[in-house]
Amino acid sequence: MATRQHSTNGKPKSPRIQVVLPELICEQLTIAATNESRTVSNMAKVLIQEGIQKYFEKECKSVISEHNVNTDKFRDELEKQSVKRLKRAPQRIRYYKKSD
């Protein structure tokens, strides 16, 4: 499970995970990071992002395309609506406390 830490100013840091790699993969990761002038950690992040993107493109195309269809329908409905202009400037909303 990813753990979330907080920096000294109180803002949350990105989630952290710990991975155990075989020596060969660790060496290959280090070489790839050196070739692209990245840190090993950043290279691992980039490769994980690419792998996840490929996974969802391959395995979940139907879910993504269904989502896109719903978005397209929503956009089309919005575009069909007529544009309504305000007749005057919006008025200030006033809130009153209930008196008991």
C-alpha cells in the first residue's frame, strides 16, 4: 500500500511505494536512467507510467471508448442548448440569520 508523507510545511508529498527488484532489472534500470540523464527513481516512475498506459489501452479499450461516447453525448447536448445572456448584472446574495 502506498504511504503518504507530509513535508515540513505541511503539504502532502506524493505517495511512496517500495519495490524489490532482481539484480538484473535493477542494473538495467540504472543503465536506462543514465542514458536518459534521469535518476533511477524517476526512470522507474516513467517506465511504470508507460506500462500502465499500455495496459489500459490494451485491456480496457471498451471502458475508455464507452467513457468517450458518454462525454461526446454530453458535449453534444451542451452545444445544442441556446446561449442565454444575462439581462443585467448579477445581484448580491444576502443571507439572513434566523431569529428564534
